[in-house]
Amino acid sequence: MTTNPLPQSPLLDATGVTKNYGAVAALRTASLSVLPGEVHALMGANGAGKSTLVKILTGAIKADAGRILIRGQQLDIRSPADARRAGLLPVYQEPALIPDLDVLSNLRLTGTPVEPFRAWVRELGIPDLDIRETARHIPLAILRVLDLARALAVEPDVLLLDEMTAALPANLAEKVLEVVRRQGDAGRSVIFISHRFVEISALCDRATVLRDGATVGVVDIEPGVEERIVEMMLGTRIEKTRVTARAANDLAVADGGRPRLSVRNLQLGTKLNDVSFDLANGEVAGVFALEGQGQDELFAALAGSIRPTGGTIDVDGAPVKFSHPSDAIQAGIAYVPGDRAEALAMQRSVRENIALPFSAALRKWGPIRMRREQMVVSSAIARLQIDTRAQGEVQRLSGGNQQKVTIARWIAAGARTILCFDPTRGIDVGTKQEIYKLLRELASQNKSVLFYTSEMEEVQRVCDRVIVIFGGRVVDTFPVEEADEAALMRAAYGLPRGAKADVGILAEVKPGSSAEAAS
Amino acid sequence: MTDTATMPQLVSFGRRLRRFMADRPLIPLIILLIILVAILQVLRPGIVNERWLANTAKFAIPLAILAGCQTMTMLTGGIDLSVGTVATMSAFIMATQIVNQDPTVAFLLAMMPAVLIGLVNGIGVGVFRVHPLIMTLGTSLIGTGFLQVYQRTVIASGARIPDFLNWLGTGVTYGFPNALLLFVPVAVLIVFMLNRTGFGRLLYAVGDNERAARLSGVRYWQVITALYVLSSLLAGITGLLYIGLIKAPSLSLAEPLVLPSVAAAVIGGTSIFGGRGGYTGTIIGALILTVLTTLLTILQMPEGGRRILFGLIVLFVTAAYLRIVEDR
């Protein structure tokens, strides 16, 4: 599939890699070929199979089928240690140093030579590292750089970097990119996983694009190639899906007045930078983002789970500060987390789970009015059509029914705003439809919903408006009529809207300007 | 609950029985209790009479109330090892203060350390997130130390068991021990609280999934603080009842009840990991342990052998019971 056959033989050549989880194919016929001295980007939308492929290459999991050649030799990589011996070393997003050991002990543990490590650390822009410092006390950004230095110190043939620059401040990111670039010049190869076109265009020679578990193309990085990459990631779904504006949308506009929720300049460490948007009454606003772009933190901050470090949140025009989820609930804002295990008391009954918020406040600790509770709970169960055959313990319910219980709780509690974080993850199609319908119903009752999803199709089905987040910033906001898949995908990768020809690939994405354009 | 109904022909009798037991966890406990009583009757024909029943109840009641403290704390994934010290302190202070004080004043003084220790436990566990095992063990040791200091100050005045406590602890009216006058309301209150009040719901919710409770607006520290204060108060009251039964104030009065109280709650089906269990099972658990003690006493074994056997039986019963009830 190589578009540009080079005379050299590839350093790493994986073909026909397949991995099934039960009936689900995570990878079908994925391939990846990396030449010596090349920085090779691995790209794909969420769920395309990037991480599965990476795990197979580094020996964390075993492929069901496929062939992996390193320097032309077929190797059976069964463990991370095997991969390491074969010269393949990953640097993952999560810091890999053992927190309770100092840096030196961590190096000894992996048999990393100390002097080259120090040299790399200096090279990467940290002149004054105390090698005796306990890893726990080192800031996250520095830890990631140390992970990289540790990998570089053993001089691997193929270095695998997963979102290497994600948590780094600009000056460190620059150094890292510089070092990675030189790595290629020195004849070693780098597999570079990133969502940032700017970095990829500055750094990479070629890119392999995955879609639905298969390699759909290998392209040379040249000006204008990002369009082709986006097309490949979307595949046949590129044709515009026509979406009509919703009636509820007009209602929201007609409502005029104050927005239900107004977020301004919200900031949270390095995860959220300057997020601003409004949520109107009677509106379902979608939040679309690639993984780890700050959406988790945004929802947690709005739900009162974590405190933002800057910015303001207004509810019905009045400023609020949430220090506990109960503050948000008081303001009528409820959070439905993506992970059901986070929201449910699994050993308790459906009824107790739905009624849980009723008892939360100190003044509600007294005797429960069982009849009334029964009525409220039953009507919520009926509204969501929860299958109550196994209602004694929530853990006996199917995933879809469990998710319904987490939503029913807030319907019963009469929350005016619901923050739904990927509510349809891992549930059956029928239940998905019911949840879409329910969210629209809520909007028609003048309630508001903030709906994060990683599936573009859901945006069009449910939302009135889409807010796209990239790198902790709102990069674009558009009405659902304009939110076709290509537009969403481009925005999610931080590419400017409607500027295909004018903007070269090296053009810096200026979040400030696009956010302005959006509002 | 009815997923067995889909394939009735494939479900064996044993599995149906287990399913039945899992839905009604009290039944195997009651059966075990009856078996123990039957063995006792066989070994010593005629021992099971009205007097024996009243006596068993008298000794089971203090254990059952302390086991109530364990049940409630275990529902949240905690434990309260300070109940023994708290009970001892209340009893000892009551017995020494009654000599010179008005009974009401003596009672209030006796309950003071209970409230204090409960508050410290609750704040330590709920706010500072100290593990309940460590927290309550720590306050228990501190309490014992204070009691030793206190003992020196009252050594001259001596001690007396108030008549009322004597009546409550040992008295029998129409064949019923007077202690039931205290126990029945306490038991009803605990059962009602666990099943029918917001606070009870929160104990289960916090123990099952603290994060979910938090997302539902529950403030963990409030629940935990209230819980440990309540637990300590119950322990204090148990101490007063127990001194009426034992009639000899000492610095380790209720200490021997601590581990059996944990055992009674566990045998009664309350999970030490939280979120699962109830007080009715605990009451039967306390009865089982009391009958078992009697049984071992009449076997005329040396004390050491008796303890070994007691421990083994508790282990076996708990393990077997959990296997029957945990149907998964």
C-alpha cells in the first residue's frame, strides 16, 4: 500500500494484523510499515484501532493473526520485554516511572544507562534535574519528558510516541519535537501518534491512516495532505448528511433571555484553556472532541466534581461556584457520567438508585415517604421504559437498562440541566434510540442538555448545536445543519473551517480567532 | 430475580435451593440456630427451658446491640473497634459517679466520652479519611488510657451498681428479661432506620459506591460523622446495660465483646466491604454466638480448647454461609 516505494527495506513491517474481542473486531488487516530514519505518523479517529495496534506492536496484547517483521525477521513479540529486546520502545501517555522510587532507582529498574539519560534530559530542556528526586514529587509534564529521555537513552531502533506533546507546555513541546526530528536524521525510526496536524506536518515523513480497524492508506506528508487524511479517516461517510434544523431550536431562540448556563474563560490546569460557551433553555448542545481534549474536565467542573482554576460559570445569569456535586445539583445541574459503574450503587435496587439524590441533603435524612417515593420512581421507570425484571440489584440489569437508571434518577429529581457524558457508550442500538428520543423530549420541555459524544452520527441525531473542543479550547461552534461529518472531523482535529485552499499545512491554528468566529 | 424462569427444566434442585436462600438469607441462619439449640438439648436433655431462654437472651442482647454498631459501620465499608472501650467507659463512669451524683448527672457524664469518641472517629474517618480500623483502634486505646487515669481519681469513692441498671440487666418479668425493654425499641429503630429513612439509604449507598453517592449530592463526611456518633452512643448505652448484667465494674468490662460483635454482624450476612447486609441477620448472628458459647461451656473442655473450637466454628459457619447466600 506504500504510495512512495523507497529503495530501503522497512525497519518495521506489520501486515494483516487482526484482533478480535469476542464478536467485535478491533483490528482487521491493519498494516504499518516504517522505514529507517523515518518519522511516521499513525492516525485515525476514535475507535479506529490505533491503541490496539500499538499494544500489539509493543507486546502488551497478542494479535489473533498477522505478521510482524523487524529488520526483515519475523519476531514473536509476547511481552513488552520482548518488544524492548527487538528494539521497539514505547512512551505512553501515562507516566511510566514508579511514583514511590526516585529517578535513579527507576532507571536501575529498567537497566537504563544513567549518563546518556542525563544527557538526553539536558537536551530536552531540563538542565537542573535532581536524579534523587522521588518520581511522585515531579510535575506531570517533566515526568513525560523523563519517560522520553529514558527511552532515548537505550537507543531504540523504533521509538513509539503516543500523544507525546499532550500535557507539555510550549517550550518543552518544542524541544521534544526537535529531538524527535533529529532521531529520524540519525537513522532511527519514530512512530508518532498525534491528533495535531501542526505537529505532524512539521515532523513526519509519512502517515498511515486507520479506519474501523483497517489501514486505509499511507500518504506522504506534503502541503494540503490534511484534506486527504481527513477524507481517509471518514471513508465513504464523506457525503454530506443533510440535517434539518429542529423545532426545538426555534424555541430556544424564541426564549431569548438569559442562557441557562453560561461558561466564560473556564480554565483547569493544562487541561482546559479558556473555554467559553452558552447553553440555552430547551437546547441540546453537543460537545464533540477527540479523546482527552479536556472534555472530561469540562464536565467534571460543571458538575462540581473538581474546581476550575479560572473563569466563571453563570446559572440563569447568576454566578456560581461549585465546591461539591451537591452545589451543582442544588442549581439544577445533574451529571450522568460515561462510566455507569461510577454512578450506580450496584448491589442496591433500581428504586434506591433512582431515589438516591432525594436523601442526600441533611434535612432529608428522616423517614422516607415510601408511597410518594414509589410513585415518583415508578413514573421515571415508566418514562424510560426500564426493564424491571431484575430490579433487586442494579448489577443484574443489562448495560442499557443501567444507563437508563442513571438518567431516570435525574428525571425523577427534576433536574433542569443534564450533563450527559457519552451516555450511549457500549449499549444496544434500541436503547440508544430511546435515549436520543428522551434527550429531545427533555429539550422540548424547556430543559437543557449538554451532550458529549465521540460518535459523529449522534451529534446530528440529537443536538441543536455543536461545540468542538480541541486541546482544551473551544475551537468551533456550529449549528447542527452545518455539522456534517467532514466539518466535525476537521474541527475536531483543530483545522480551521472553510479554508481548504488558503491555509497551508504549516499554518498555525489560532484557537483565539476561530473561537471568535464561532461566537 | 426471575431469570431462572426462562429455563426451568435445566435448573437443578440444588441451584433452586441456593437461589431461594440467596433471596431469603435469614432462613439458613435460623436453621443453624435451631440446629445448635437441638444439639444442646440432646447433650443436656432438659436444659432448654424458660430460664435458659431468658438467660440466653440476657447475654445475647448486649452483644446484639454492639453488633448493631458493627452492622451500621460495616455497611459503609467501615468498622468500629472502639465500641468495647466506649461501653466500658460509660459503665465505669456511671458506677463511680452514681456514688456522689444525681442519677441524671451521672448518666450524662457517662455518655460524654461516648459522644466525644464517636465525634473523633467520625471526623477522622469522614474528613481526614483515616482508615476506620486504625481510627477506631486508636481512639479505643486512647480511651482506655484516659480510663486508667480516671480510675485513680475515684479510687477513694468506690463504685456502686445503680438499682435501675441492676433491674434492667438481670431482672426477669413474666419470664421475659427486662433488657428486652431496651433492646426491642433499639432493634426496631435500627431496622427502621436502615430500611425506611434517608440516613439508612445513604449508609448503603456510601458503602456500595462512594463516588456514585457523591455524584448524587451526598456529602460523605456528614454521613460518616453522624454514623460514628450514633454507633458510639449505642455502645455507651450497651455499657450501662452490661454493667447491670455483670455487676463488676472493671477496666476491660466490655472488651471481650468487641470481636464477637464483628463476628455476629459477619455471620448475620453483612459484608465487611460495605453496601450489603441488615440488622435482623445480625441479631440472629448474636444469638448463634451466644448459644454456641453455652454449648462449648457444657462440653467441659479447657478454656484454650474452647476458644480454638469457637474460632474454628465461627470461621466455618461464616464461610459456608457466604457460599450459600452469595449466589453469583
